[in-house]
Amino acid sequence: MQDLVLTGGRIFRGLAGGFAEAIALRNGRVLAVGSMEEVSSAAPGARRVDLDGRVAIPAFNEAHMHLLPYGLGLAQVNLRAEEVRSLDELLGRIRRAAQAAPKGAWVLGRGYDHGELDVGRHPTAAELDAASPDNPVFIVRTCGHMGVANSAAMRVAGVGHNTPDPEGGVIERKGGALTGLFQERAMRLVRDFIPQPDQATMVAGIEAACNQLAGLGFASATDMNIGMVAGMAEVEAYHAARDAGRMSLRMWQVLAGNPEGIAQQAWEAGMRPMQGDDRLRWGAVKVFADGSAGGLTAAFFDPYLASAGGGTGVFTFPDEKIHALLKLYHEQGWQLDIHAIGDAAIEQVLSGMEAADSAAHPFAGRRHRIEHCGFVTPDQRRRMKARGILPVPQPVFMYEFGDLYIRNLGHERSDRAYPMRTWLEEGHNPAASSDCPVSTVDPYVNLFTMITRKTSRGTVMGAEEALTVEQAVHCQTWCGAYTQFAEDRRGTLEPGMQADLAVLSRDIFTAEPEQILRDTHCDLTLRDGEPIFDRHKVLS
């Protein structure tokens, strides 16, 4: 592998190292970084790439997403609010998909946001019936915590008006009739009847998702709930994708740990924490504690506004059950990656983690995580810091769902959501991520939100929590690596680190926030010094 020098634009070494004039790469590692003179003397005769005023940064690390579902979803009906803001448009897309599908085949859609639809509500089973009378339909809200089925889908699933709500789930009824809306764990009643993808389809989905992310500047990512689409076959699909050279990113893998997940089955099959290598590592288990604030299912101490429907959300499990799961997975040695958004759910999870911390199985060094951790209290932050429990937030939620948060919870509570600056100042190392396909995986939207605290409609939420661009990049690079025990290998561009690097189309550190959001892209992504995305074919 020929030595490579990047110069002609700034190199962002990391939050501590600041900026340099040039960087040299050798054998998949950073050889030297500093002045042009220092780098040239370290790598004489190296091939040079002229940045032409652009900037190079450590490659982004997607610390919380659902990579396989995202890849598979690329072939589903796109209902995201960027394109679908009316009920008629949503139903038209379902109608066209059903007309193109064989009679009886499932029609799946992803990403609608009832808060952004012109009718301000979820579609109904009757409306989906009219669009697709001969095919079962299931569409999932953008948060992934609820979805709507048509009558054909409910018939296939055997769900009727007398079907009881499962633990931690809700089947919505109005006037005693099913509306088609399934929330939280009730979604499994329908999903269990959707045909599972075969290995070839899953490998193609992994490859497509990795290539999409590489094109945005990512070299590392996470799949947060493996096993909820096709069980243990997902594990085999990842190994097959890696072995066939069809997985361009480094992957940190998180097994589904709810009772319907595969964590226990994986344990019995011999899988153990940290199994794998630096390309594909099985490190954690995920458990859900609550739902989403936009969907009114995140669990809070204080109720949602009466105008939004009231209530305090949905706990996935009672205390004793989730605490037992946390203790089990902690004692098995897994990192705990636990979904909790509302303050009451965070309290349930945090108290369970504290109870599991023992002399025989201490928390020190385990880097357990609370995923999302959106509406955390000062006392909860203090207790998390004391045990090294990390928040893994999604600032992009404020951009996409912030106005809905305000509608559901009020401005004061919403302003305190995802306190990025406070987390950084207190030393929590918050790993900014997207939860894609819940939100867009576009890292420039996340950066924009962290430095402006603006929603997509321009509403400012808690301006005092805004970050500098340097801090925002740090949260999407080094902090992600830290949650994966990899900060000694990636997340900065210092000598000896892996040559995981992204060249962006402009110097985002001097750009206006709107330029970062609307007019920035990735030109080159390297993993181990080799291109996994090369827009202009400079290294081809």
C-alpha cells in the first residue's frame, strides 16, 4: 500500500489536537500529522491528494442505528416526512405498491410521521383497506415504536377485537373497534407473520446500507437490535457479508435482549461478549424500557399535555422484570445498551443498573449505555457519571421531531431534551447518532442540530446546549469510538491511529450552519487507508 499524504486543506485531528496542515498515511495507519514540512519528511515520495481547501476529519462513527433494517427498508415504501406530508400521498404510495405486488403479498412501508401529515393523525386500517384490498399492509411510524395494519394483515395475524393487549404493548380500539394501530410490543403480533428475508436478501441489505453510509463519511456503525427481523439468521448474514467482502464498515453489534429477542439463544449457541474482530464485534445486548416522546409512549413522571392526549407513556416491562434482564446480561459480561427516553424510564433503567452493580460484578470499566436518554434529570446525570454509564443521544430527533415534542410536552421540558453541552462539560462522552431509519442517517443534519439546536421549522430548543462545530464532530467520531472500546484505535487522526478518515466537500469549521445542513457532502471515505467511497475517483 503506497504512502498517502493529504494536504492543501485543514486536517481536524480531534477535539484535543485541533488542526494540522497535512497528514500522512501508511499501511492503514496515521503515520504523521502536523506541518507540511513534518509530514513530507516522514513520508518522502508519498502519493499526494490535494484537498483544495476542503477539510479532512476522522470518519464518522454511527453509534446507534439499525443497519440491516435500514438496508432492507430501502426496498420498502418510503413514507418519510421529507416526501410524504399528506394522507392522500401516503395512501397513493401504498396503492401503487399493492398494485405492483402479487395478490396476497405483504406491502410494507416505513417512516410516516402522523404529526407531519395534513390530517394530524395516524392512518386507519379502513383507509389502508381502500388502498390495498387484496394485500396485507403494515406501515411503521418513523419512531419504530408503532405501526398501522390493514384488515388483511390483522386477519393473517389472527388479531381480532377480543385480542388482549400484550405486556408492554397497546392495540388501539375506538368504540370497541380496531383502528389498526399497534404500539410497542403489540407490534410483534403482526410482525411475526411477515415473511422473513433470506440470507441473500439480508447480505444485499447489509451491503447497500454500508455503501450508503460510506458515501456520507462513515467508516464505523452499529446495528442496535439484531435478531428482530429474522432471528439468529441475521448473525449468519453478517458473517456471510463480512466473509464475502460485502460489508465495507466496521460494525459493533448489539443483540436483541427482550424476551422475544435472540440474546438467550445466542448465549446458548456459544456467543460471548467481545467475540469477533475489529471489523465485526459482538459486544452488547439491548432491552427496551419505553417508547417514543413523539408517539406519546416514552415514560414520564409528569403527564403529557392534556391537549396532546395526556397520559404518562408506556413502560415495556414492570420494574422487577427489566431489572432481572439487566442483571442477567450484566453478569454474562455484555455491555448494556438500554433504550430509555422519558425520565421515568431512565429512572427505571438506572435504578436497575445500580442494583446490578456488585463487588462480584462491578460496573467499573463496563461502559454500559442508556440509549437516547432524552429527558434526563440532573440527579440521573450525576448517578450515571458515578458509574460510568454513557448517554447515547440522537440530536437529530430535535430537528425532525422537536416541534412535536413541544406540542406533546411543552417548550420548557422540550428545551431540556438531549443536553449535549451539559453532557460534554460533565464528562459523559455523549455519542451523537441517528437511530436510522427512525431519523435520517445524514450526519450533516445531526451536526446542524447540535450547533444550532434548531428544528426543521426553525424553532430553537434550549440554545444554551448548543455546541461548537469541533465539539459536534467530536461527538460523532471519538465519542462513538469510546462507547465501543475503540478510542485507542479510531476517532482521532493522531499518529498510530487507524486511517479511518473522511474528506468533506467544504471546511465545515468555517462554514455557516445552513451551508453544513444544505450544501455539504462527503468526497472521500477511507477505512484503514483504503477508499470505501470515492466520489471523484481520486484514488481509483
